[in-house]
Amino acid sequence: MRFLVPLAVVLALSGCGSSSGETSGASAPTAMAPTVSQRTATSARGTVPPAWLGSRVLPTTADGFGVVRPTPKALRHRRWTLPDTLPMLPGKGFRSVVERAPAKVIARSTWVAACPVAARDLDWVRLTFWGFDGRRHTGELLVDHSASAAMVKVFKRLYAARWPLEQMHITTRAEAAAAPTGDGNNTSAFNCRPVRGRSTGFSQHAYGLAVDVDPFQNPYVKGRLVLPERASWYLDRGRHAPGIITASGPVVRAFRAVGWGWGGSWHSLKDYEHFSANGR
């Protein structure tokens, strides 16, 4: 999901430099643009992404979001997993590695000096997850140090439940500033941006204390605004489609077990993808 205005606001406050006081650590490979597979005559519905995924730019509104469009048929019953951007963690089953975020990891994130959390307080969490393809994958989160142990517990439970994810990588500045295409589906945590629809007041993502899970299947909706902008088909929460989070399902239970709240239970708006330490 992309946020044109929010990132511009943050960058205007502080410029684009990353912390010079960070300790060095194991470097991470730069996230690569995913290779989109070609559909074949035998491909099951929703298992192969369309060739145009991520390339059809939407016109934008005054708030910087894309104009909401109907969900294309190719994005309904979506259940593919994009290539990992990290090497596979060794072993079998669930694995996790937690360390203070190295400078190279911070540098490829949206962190800037004006963010409400110091770079030294962010942890780099690598962990395994199940893809929609039924295979074991490795992803990453950038979270506040106080939340890293809880996130390992959450995703260990989701792994045991075989909850599927499309991809999981740290949001980059380029992704946050890119023109909206309305079809992203990255499970992520830290993103230094204001609250949606505002120019002031940081989101819980900017503190590293919120996670969005399978955002395309679990969109944000407030009035006529839907994010991702092509995800309206998933506003019908009674649909039987993979990746849809429900109040009684394993994702809500896993986050609730560590004391985090769910945006799907809010009243003034719904943010079905969103989980946070303070429930906001």
C-alpha cells in the first residue's frame, strides 16, 4: 500500500538521512522487484498474479490516495505468494531471528530522524511463514524492541495454524512514495507515516508498534475510501476466500493473546488488516 502525502510530510521534517549512530550488523539483501509468473491453462483460480500487478497507476485524490476502483477479476480469490526477498532461514518448521536493526536495514526502511522512534530502538525480526502456495517462506518485520518477542509469538502461532501470507518485507521509501496502484499485499510493521487522512499525528506503524496482515484481503475502509484502492471486493466479510481475517479466527486470536487490538473491531472505520499494541 502506498502513501504519497504522508512520506513527503515526514521527509520534509528531516531529510532522508539514516542514523549515523547505528551499530553495524548482518546486512540484508536489497528487496528486489518480484518476478510475476505467467498464467498457464492449468493454473487454478487466483494462484498466478496478473502480469500487470503493481504497474497500473491510479489517478490520485487531493489526499494523495488513489481513486478507488472495482476489484478486477484477476485479483479476486487472490492466493499467490510472491518470491521472498531474504534467504530461507535454516531448518524446518517455524524459525525466527531477532536482532537490533543493523544500519543497512534501517537505511532501506522509511526511517528518518523525525520519526517518533529512535533507529536504535528498532529490531529486525526475520521469521518463517506459510505462503498461499502451501510452502515455507522467510520474511522480515521492523518493530519496536518492546514488541519483538510478542511478534515472534504471534507469527509462531500463525505458522502453526498455517495462516497464509503473500509476502512479508520491510516497507521501503521508494514503495511508500510510489504512485498508488491499489493492488499491494505486503504484510509489514514499521512505516514512518502520519495517521491515514491526516498531515499530523503519527500512525502506530511509525512507532514500530503495529502490523498489517494480508492488507488486500483485509482492507481499510472509511466512508468511500478503501485501501488498497482495488480491494473493494473484499469488503464483503462473508466471502469464503483465503486470507480473510475474522473476529473468531486464528489471526485475531494470536494478536489478542499478546494484548494487541484489531482494527476490524473499530466503529468509526474498519481496518481489517491492522493490529496494534495500544489498539489504535
